[in-house]
Amino acid sequence: MIHNYDKEDKVLLAVDCIIFGFDDEDLKVLLIKRDFEPEKGKWSLEGGFLKHSETLEEAARRILNLYTGLDNIYMEQVATFSKIDRDPVDRTVSTAYYALINIQQHSEKLIKQFSANWFSVSKAPKLIFDHDQMIDTAIKKLRTRAKTKPIGFELLPEKFTMRQLQKLYEAIFDIKLDKRNFINKIRSLDVIDRLDEKDMSSSRKGSYLYQFNAEKYEKRDDNQFVLNLI
């Protein structure tokens, strides 16, 4: 029996991206001000529709490049959102991805072009459709992954201080960490190297800079990275 696809319902498939960044103090999310109806003038995630020639991952990478100007961004699929009335224009299913970028590398030109802004995750404005739910789901997945994979380093510059690293994990998990315990746990993982360089902006004495050592991490058994912070 040959199935006739023409008789099946057709739906639009969208891809929405939750782009996270870190500004040395807070976990940020990139939002754009929507310039078309519906919900024109309101804040939104970055997104677009899947093209016939694309996979979902290819569509997500196209969208991320469009809004950040960056390639080779770490990203991970979050979930698919299919509430029937989630988009008032047409029946639209959306697959969301979260992405981690270094804010310092984000194109200022693109920020202006798309009326974009970085917001603290905890202080982000209300978003259109179900985008708030997408962010909440993405944060939960980010926290789970950050406990077992060194993905947090994607949010940092190549060289960073121990303070920056601690602040990053405090921001991701929304907790306050004891400095000594945190340093001991990080050092026990043996995936960062202390450099013979210092950041002199914080004090006269300065703070040593560190760098993530991907080679050390890859050599660990099963790429083990267990960071129990609580």
C-alpha cells in the first residue's frame, strides 16, 4: 500500500536559539526586539524556519551565525515545543537549541542591526510565545551538562582568572561557592593550567591566568569531568 502524504496535515518547523554569554559577573541571554507582527516590539529569542535543504542542526548553526557572526559555536538541542496554539499565525512546532559564546567575540555591528541586548537571565523581560519556557528548560539542561562536561569554558576568554571561573559557575548554578573549596575541586580535575601571566586589572599583585587544557581532558577515562559543587 502506498501512503499518500498529500492527505496529511502540514505544519511549520521553527528553530529557536537560546544564546548564553557571561560578562565576568552574571549569566546572560541574548534577546532581540521583534520587528514584525505578531508581537512586534517585544523581546524574543533568535530563530527562524527550517529550510528544505537543512537538518535541524544546520538550521541552528545558520541562525547562530546570522545573529552573532560566529562559527563553531558550542550548542546542544534542548527540546521540541509543540503546543497547538503556541504561534497565533500558523501551526508551528519549534525545536530549541542553547548555545554558549564568549560575549567579547560577539559582533557589536550585529547587536545594533538586530536591536539585540544581553540580559541577566534572572532579570530578563517577559518574552513572546513560549520563549520563557524555552529559557527555563535550557538552563536546567545547561546545569546538568556543566556538572559532567567542561562546557563552561566556552563562556570564558581563552585565558581567565580563578575568580572568573568561580563567578561563572556561581552564575550558572545560582549559588555562592566557598573560594578554597572551589579551587580545590577544580584543581583535582586537572584540566586547567596556570600560566606565567597575570591579570593586573584586579589588584597591584595581580591574579594568575589559567587556560583550559583540552588535551588533558581528552586523555581522561571516558572524558570524566564530575564537578560536585554543593
